[in-house]
Amino acid sequence: MDTLLGDAAERLFAQTCTPALLRAAEQGQPIDAAWQACEDAGFADALVPESQGGAGLALTDALPVALAAGRHLCPYPIAQTMLARAWLAAIGQARPAGAIAIAPYGLAMDGKRITGVNVPWVRVAAYVLAEINGQAWLLPVQAGCVQHNGVHGALDGEASWSMADAQCLGSGPALDALAAVAYAGLMAGAMERVLDMTLAHANTRTQFGRAIGRFQAVQQQISVMAEQVWAARMGAQLAFQGRDGLPQAMLAAVGKARASQAAPLVADIAHAVHGAMGITAEFDLQLYTRRLRDWRRAAGSETYWHERIGAHALASNTSALDTMRTTLQGMT
């Protein structure tokens, strides 16, 4: 995997997406400068064809950016924006300026309004690309009525739009796979960072005259964590396979399911090793573990995607091994 783009994203996000910025975003403060730096760097149009003003990268090339965004908990939906702009380019639709959240579920038409109780990223995005009754809609956040959803630190929120402010884009490739891919990459990156934080703590925190990382029980927990983190990373690599900047449905399902399955285990072990300090507001670990639990459910938990994978396997009329081979080769 080419790391040039990932290294550039890592440097940018390290400089502009600090834990302090995330805390500010959670409190409703503007993060326009951080987003503009990302936009100016060209990451948002990485998957858009060169003929339409983008970088024309393959989906697999965008994985390092999503991983870096997860490692730094970027308080704006850059992974979703890359995929949303590729989707818009694929259907010949003009791309709006600003961050784009993807909402494949949860929004509905209520009379002359479009409403959603838990709209992803709506507190920090400029647009929401939503799927409602099989149709895609582009919803400008500034024209909507957005309220906090009551969840501590959430960047999601309750939102509604007048039909007059909503743009129907018609039918196109399903949005659920796009959202699944984005979250798989973000979770994999966040879990890598949680593992690094846990290893550092285990090697510096002492009890009974030695680092707690020297105790076999702690080592065993961290080894389980590492297994889950790298399984999620492999799932994300599968998810970020596709054509023309768009994912393969079953690979997206496998990647999101594996990342969601790993997230609670990684979060629980991290807090077990850190002890009480890990849940304090001033300690950064809780920023990551809260996001992991939110992202686990976002766009469908592992249960939802396992059901989709199982239904696909049952409908294929081939052996389980052949189904796995064709799925992992992206031939579905």
C-alpha cells in the first residue's frame, strides 16, 4: 500500500486535528479552519476522476487517509466526503463545497419535511447525502434545523429540512456500502491509536516495582487487543477495494462487520489496562472509545452486516468456500 498519501494525511491531521479541536467540536465550536486545510490539500477529491477535477485515485489508495483520520479523530467526515464526492461524480452530479456526511438510514419524509433523529456528522458537515425510500437526496445542513441529540460529545444530531431545500438526485449505487467502507477505515485507524496508547501506558505505569506491561495477565489482554486491531485493519483493506472510487458491496460488508466486532473488545481492554484514569474527561482515551462505540453501530453493527453476508451466501447457490473466494476477490 502506497504510504505517500497516508504520510501527507498523517502530517496534516496531526497539525490540525488535535484532541483540543475535537473537544471544541463536541461543544459546538466552529472547525472551519481545520476543514479548509483538508480541502486545500485535495483529500476530499482524491477519488474523483481527473477529468472532473479530482486526483483520480483508486479506492484502495484512499485507505491511508481514512486510517489517519481515524487515528487523529478528525472532527469532520473526510472519509465520507471522499466517497460521497466519488459517488456524485459517478452519477454526473456537481459536487458541492464542504464536508459531506452519508446517511443511508434513519431519515424519512414527514409531510413536507425530511426528518432524522440521529443524523451522522450533521453538527459538523456542510451537506448530508441521504437515502430515503430508494432515492438519494442532498441536504444542505445550513438550510436545515439541527439540534443536539442529547448524547454526550456526539457530532450526530436531530435534523429536519423543508422539501423545498432538499435536492433529489434519483436512484444510484446504494449508499450503505459507502458508509460502511468509511466507518471501517475510521475504526481501524482509531483502534491502532488506542493500541499504541495502551502499550505506552502499560510500559510506563508501574505497580509493585515494575511496569504493568511485564505482568502476564496484562500481556495476555494486550495480545488479544492487538489481534483484534489487526483483524480490523485487514477488514478495512478488504472494504477499500472497488472500481471507479466505489466499493464492492460484500467486501464493504465484511470490512464493516469485522471492524464493528473488534471495536468493543478493543475499547474494553484499553480501559481495563488504563484503569480509572482512562474514563476521565481530560484523558484522551475516552475520546477514542466513545467514537469506537458510536461508529460500531453507525451504518449498521456487526449483527446487521453479518446478516447481509449470510443472506448473500445463502442466495449464491455455491459452497461456502466458493462464496468466500468470489467475495474476497471482489467478483460479486
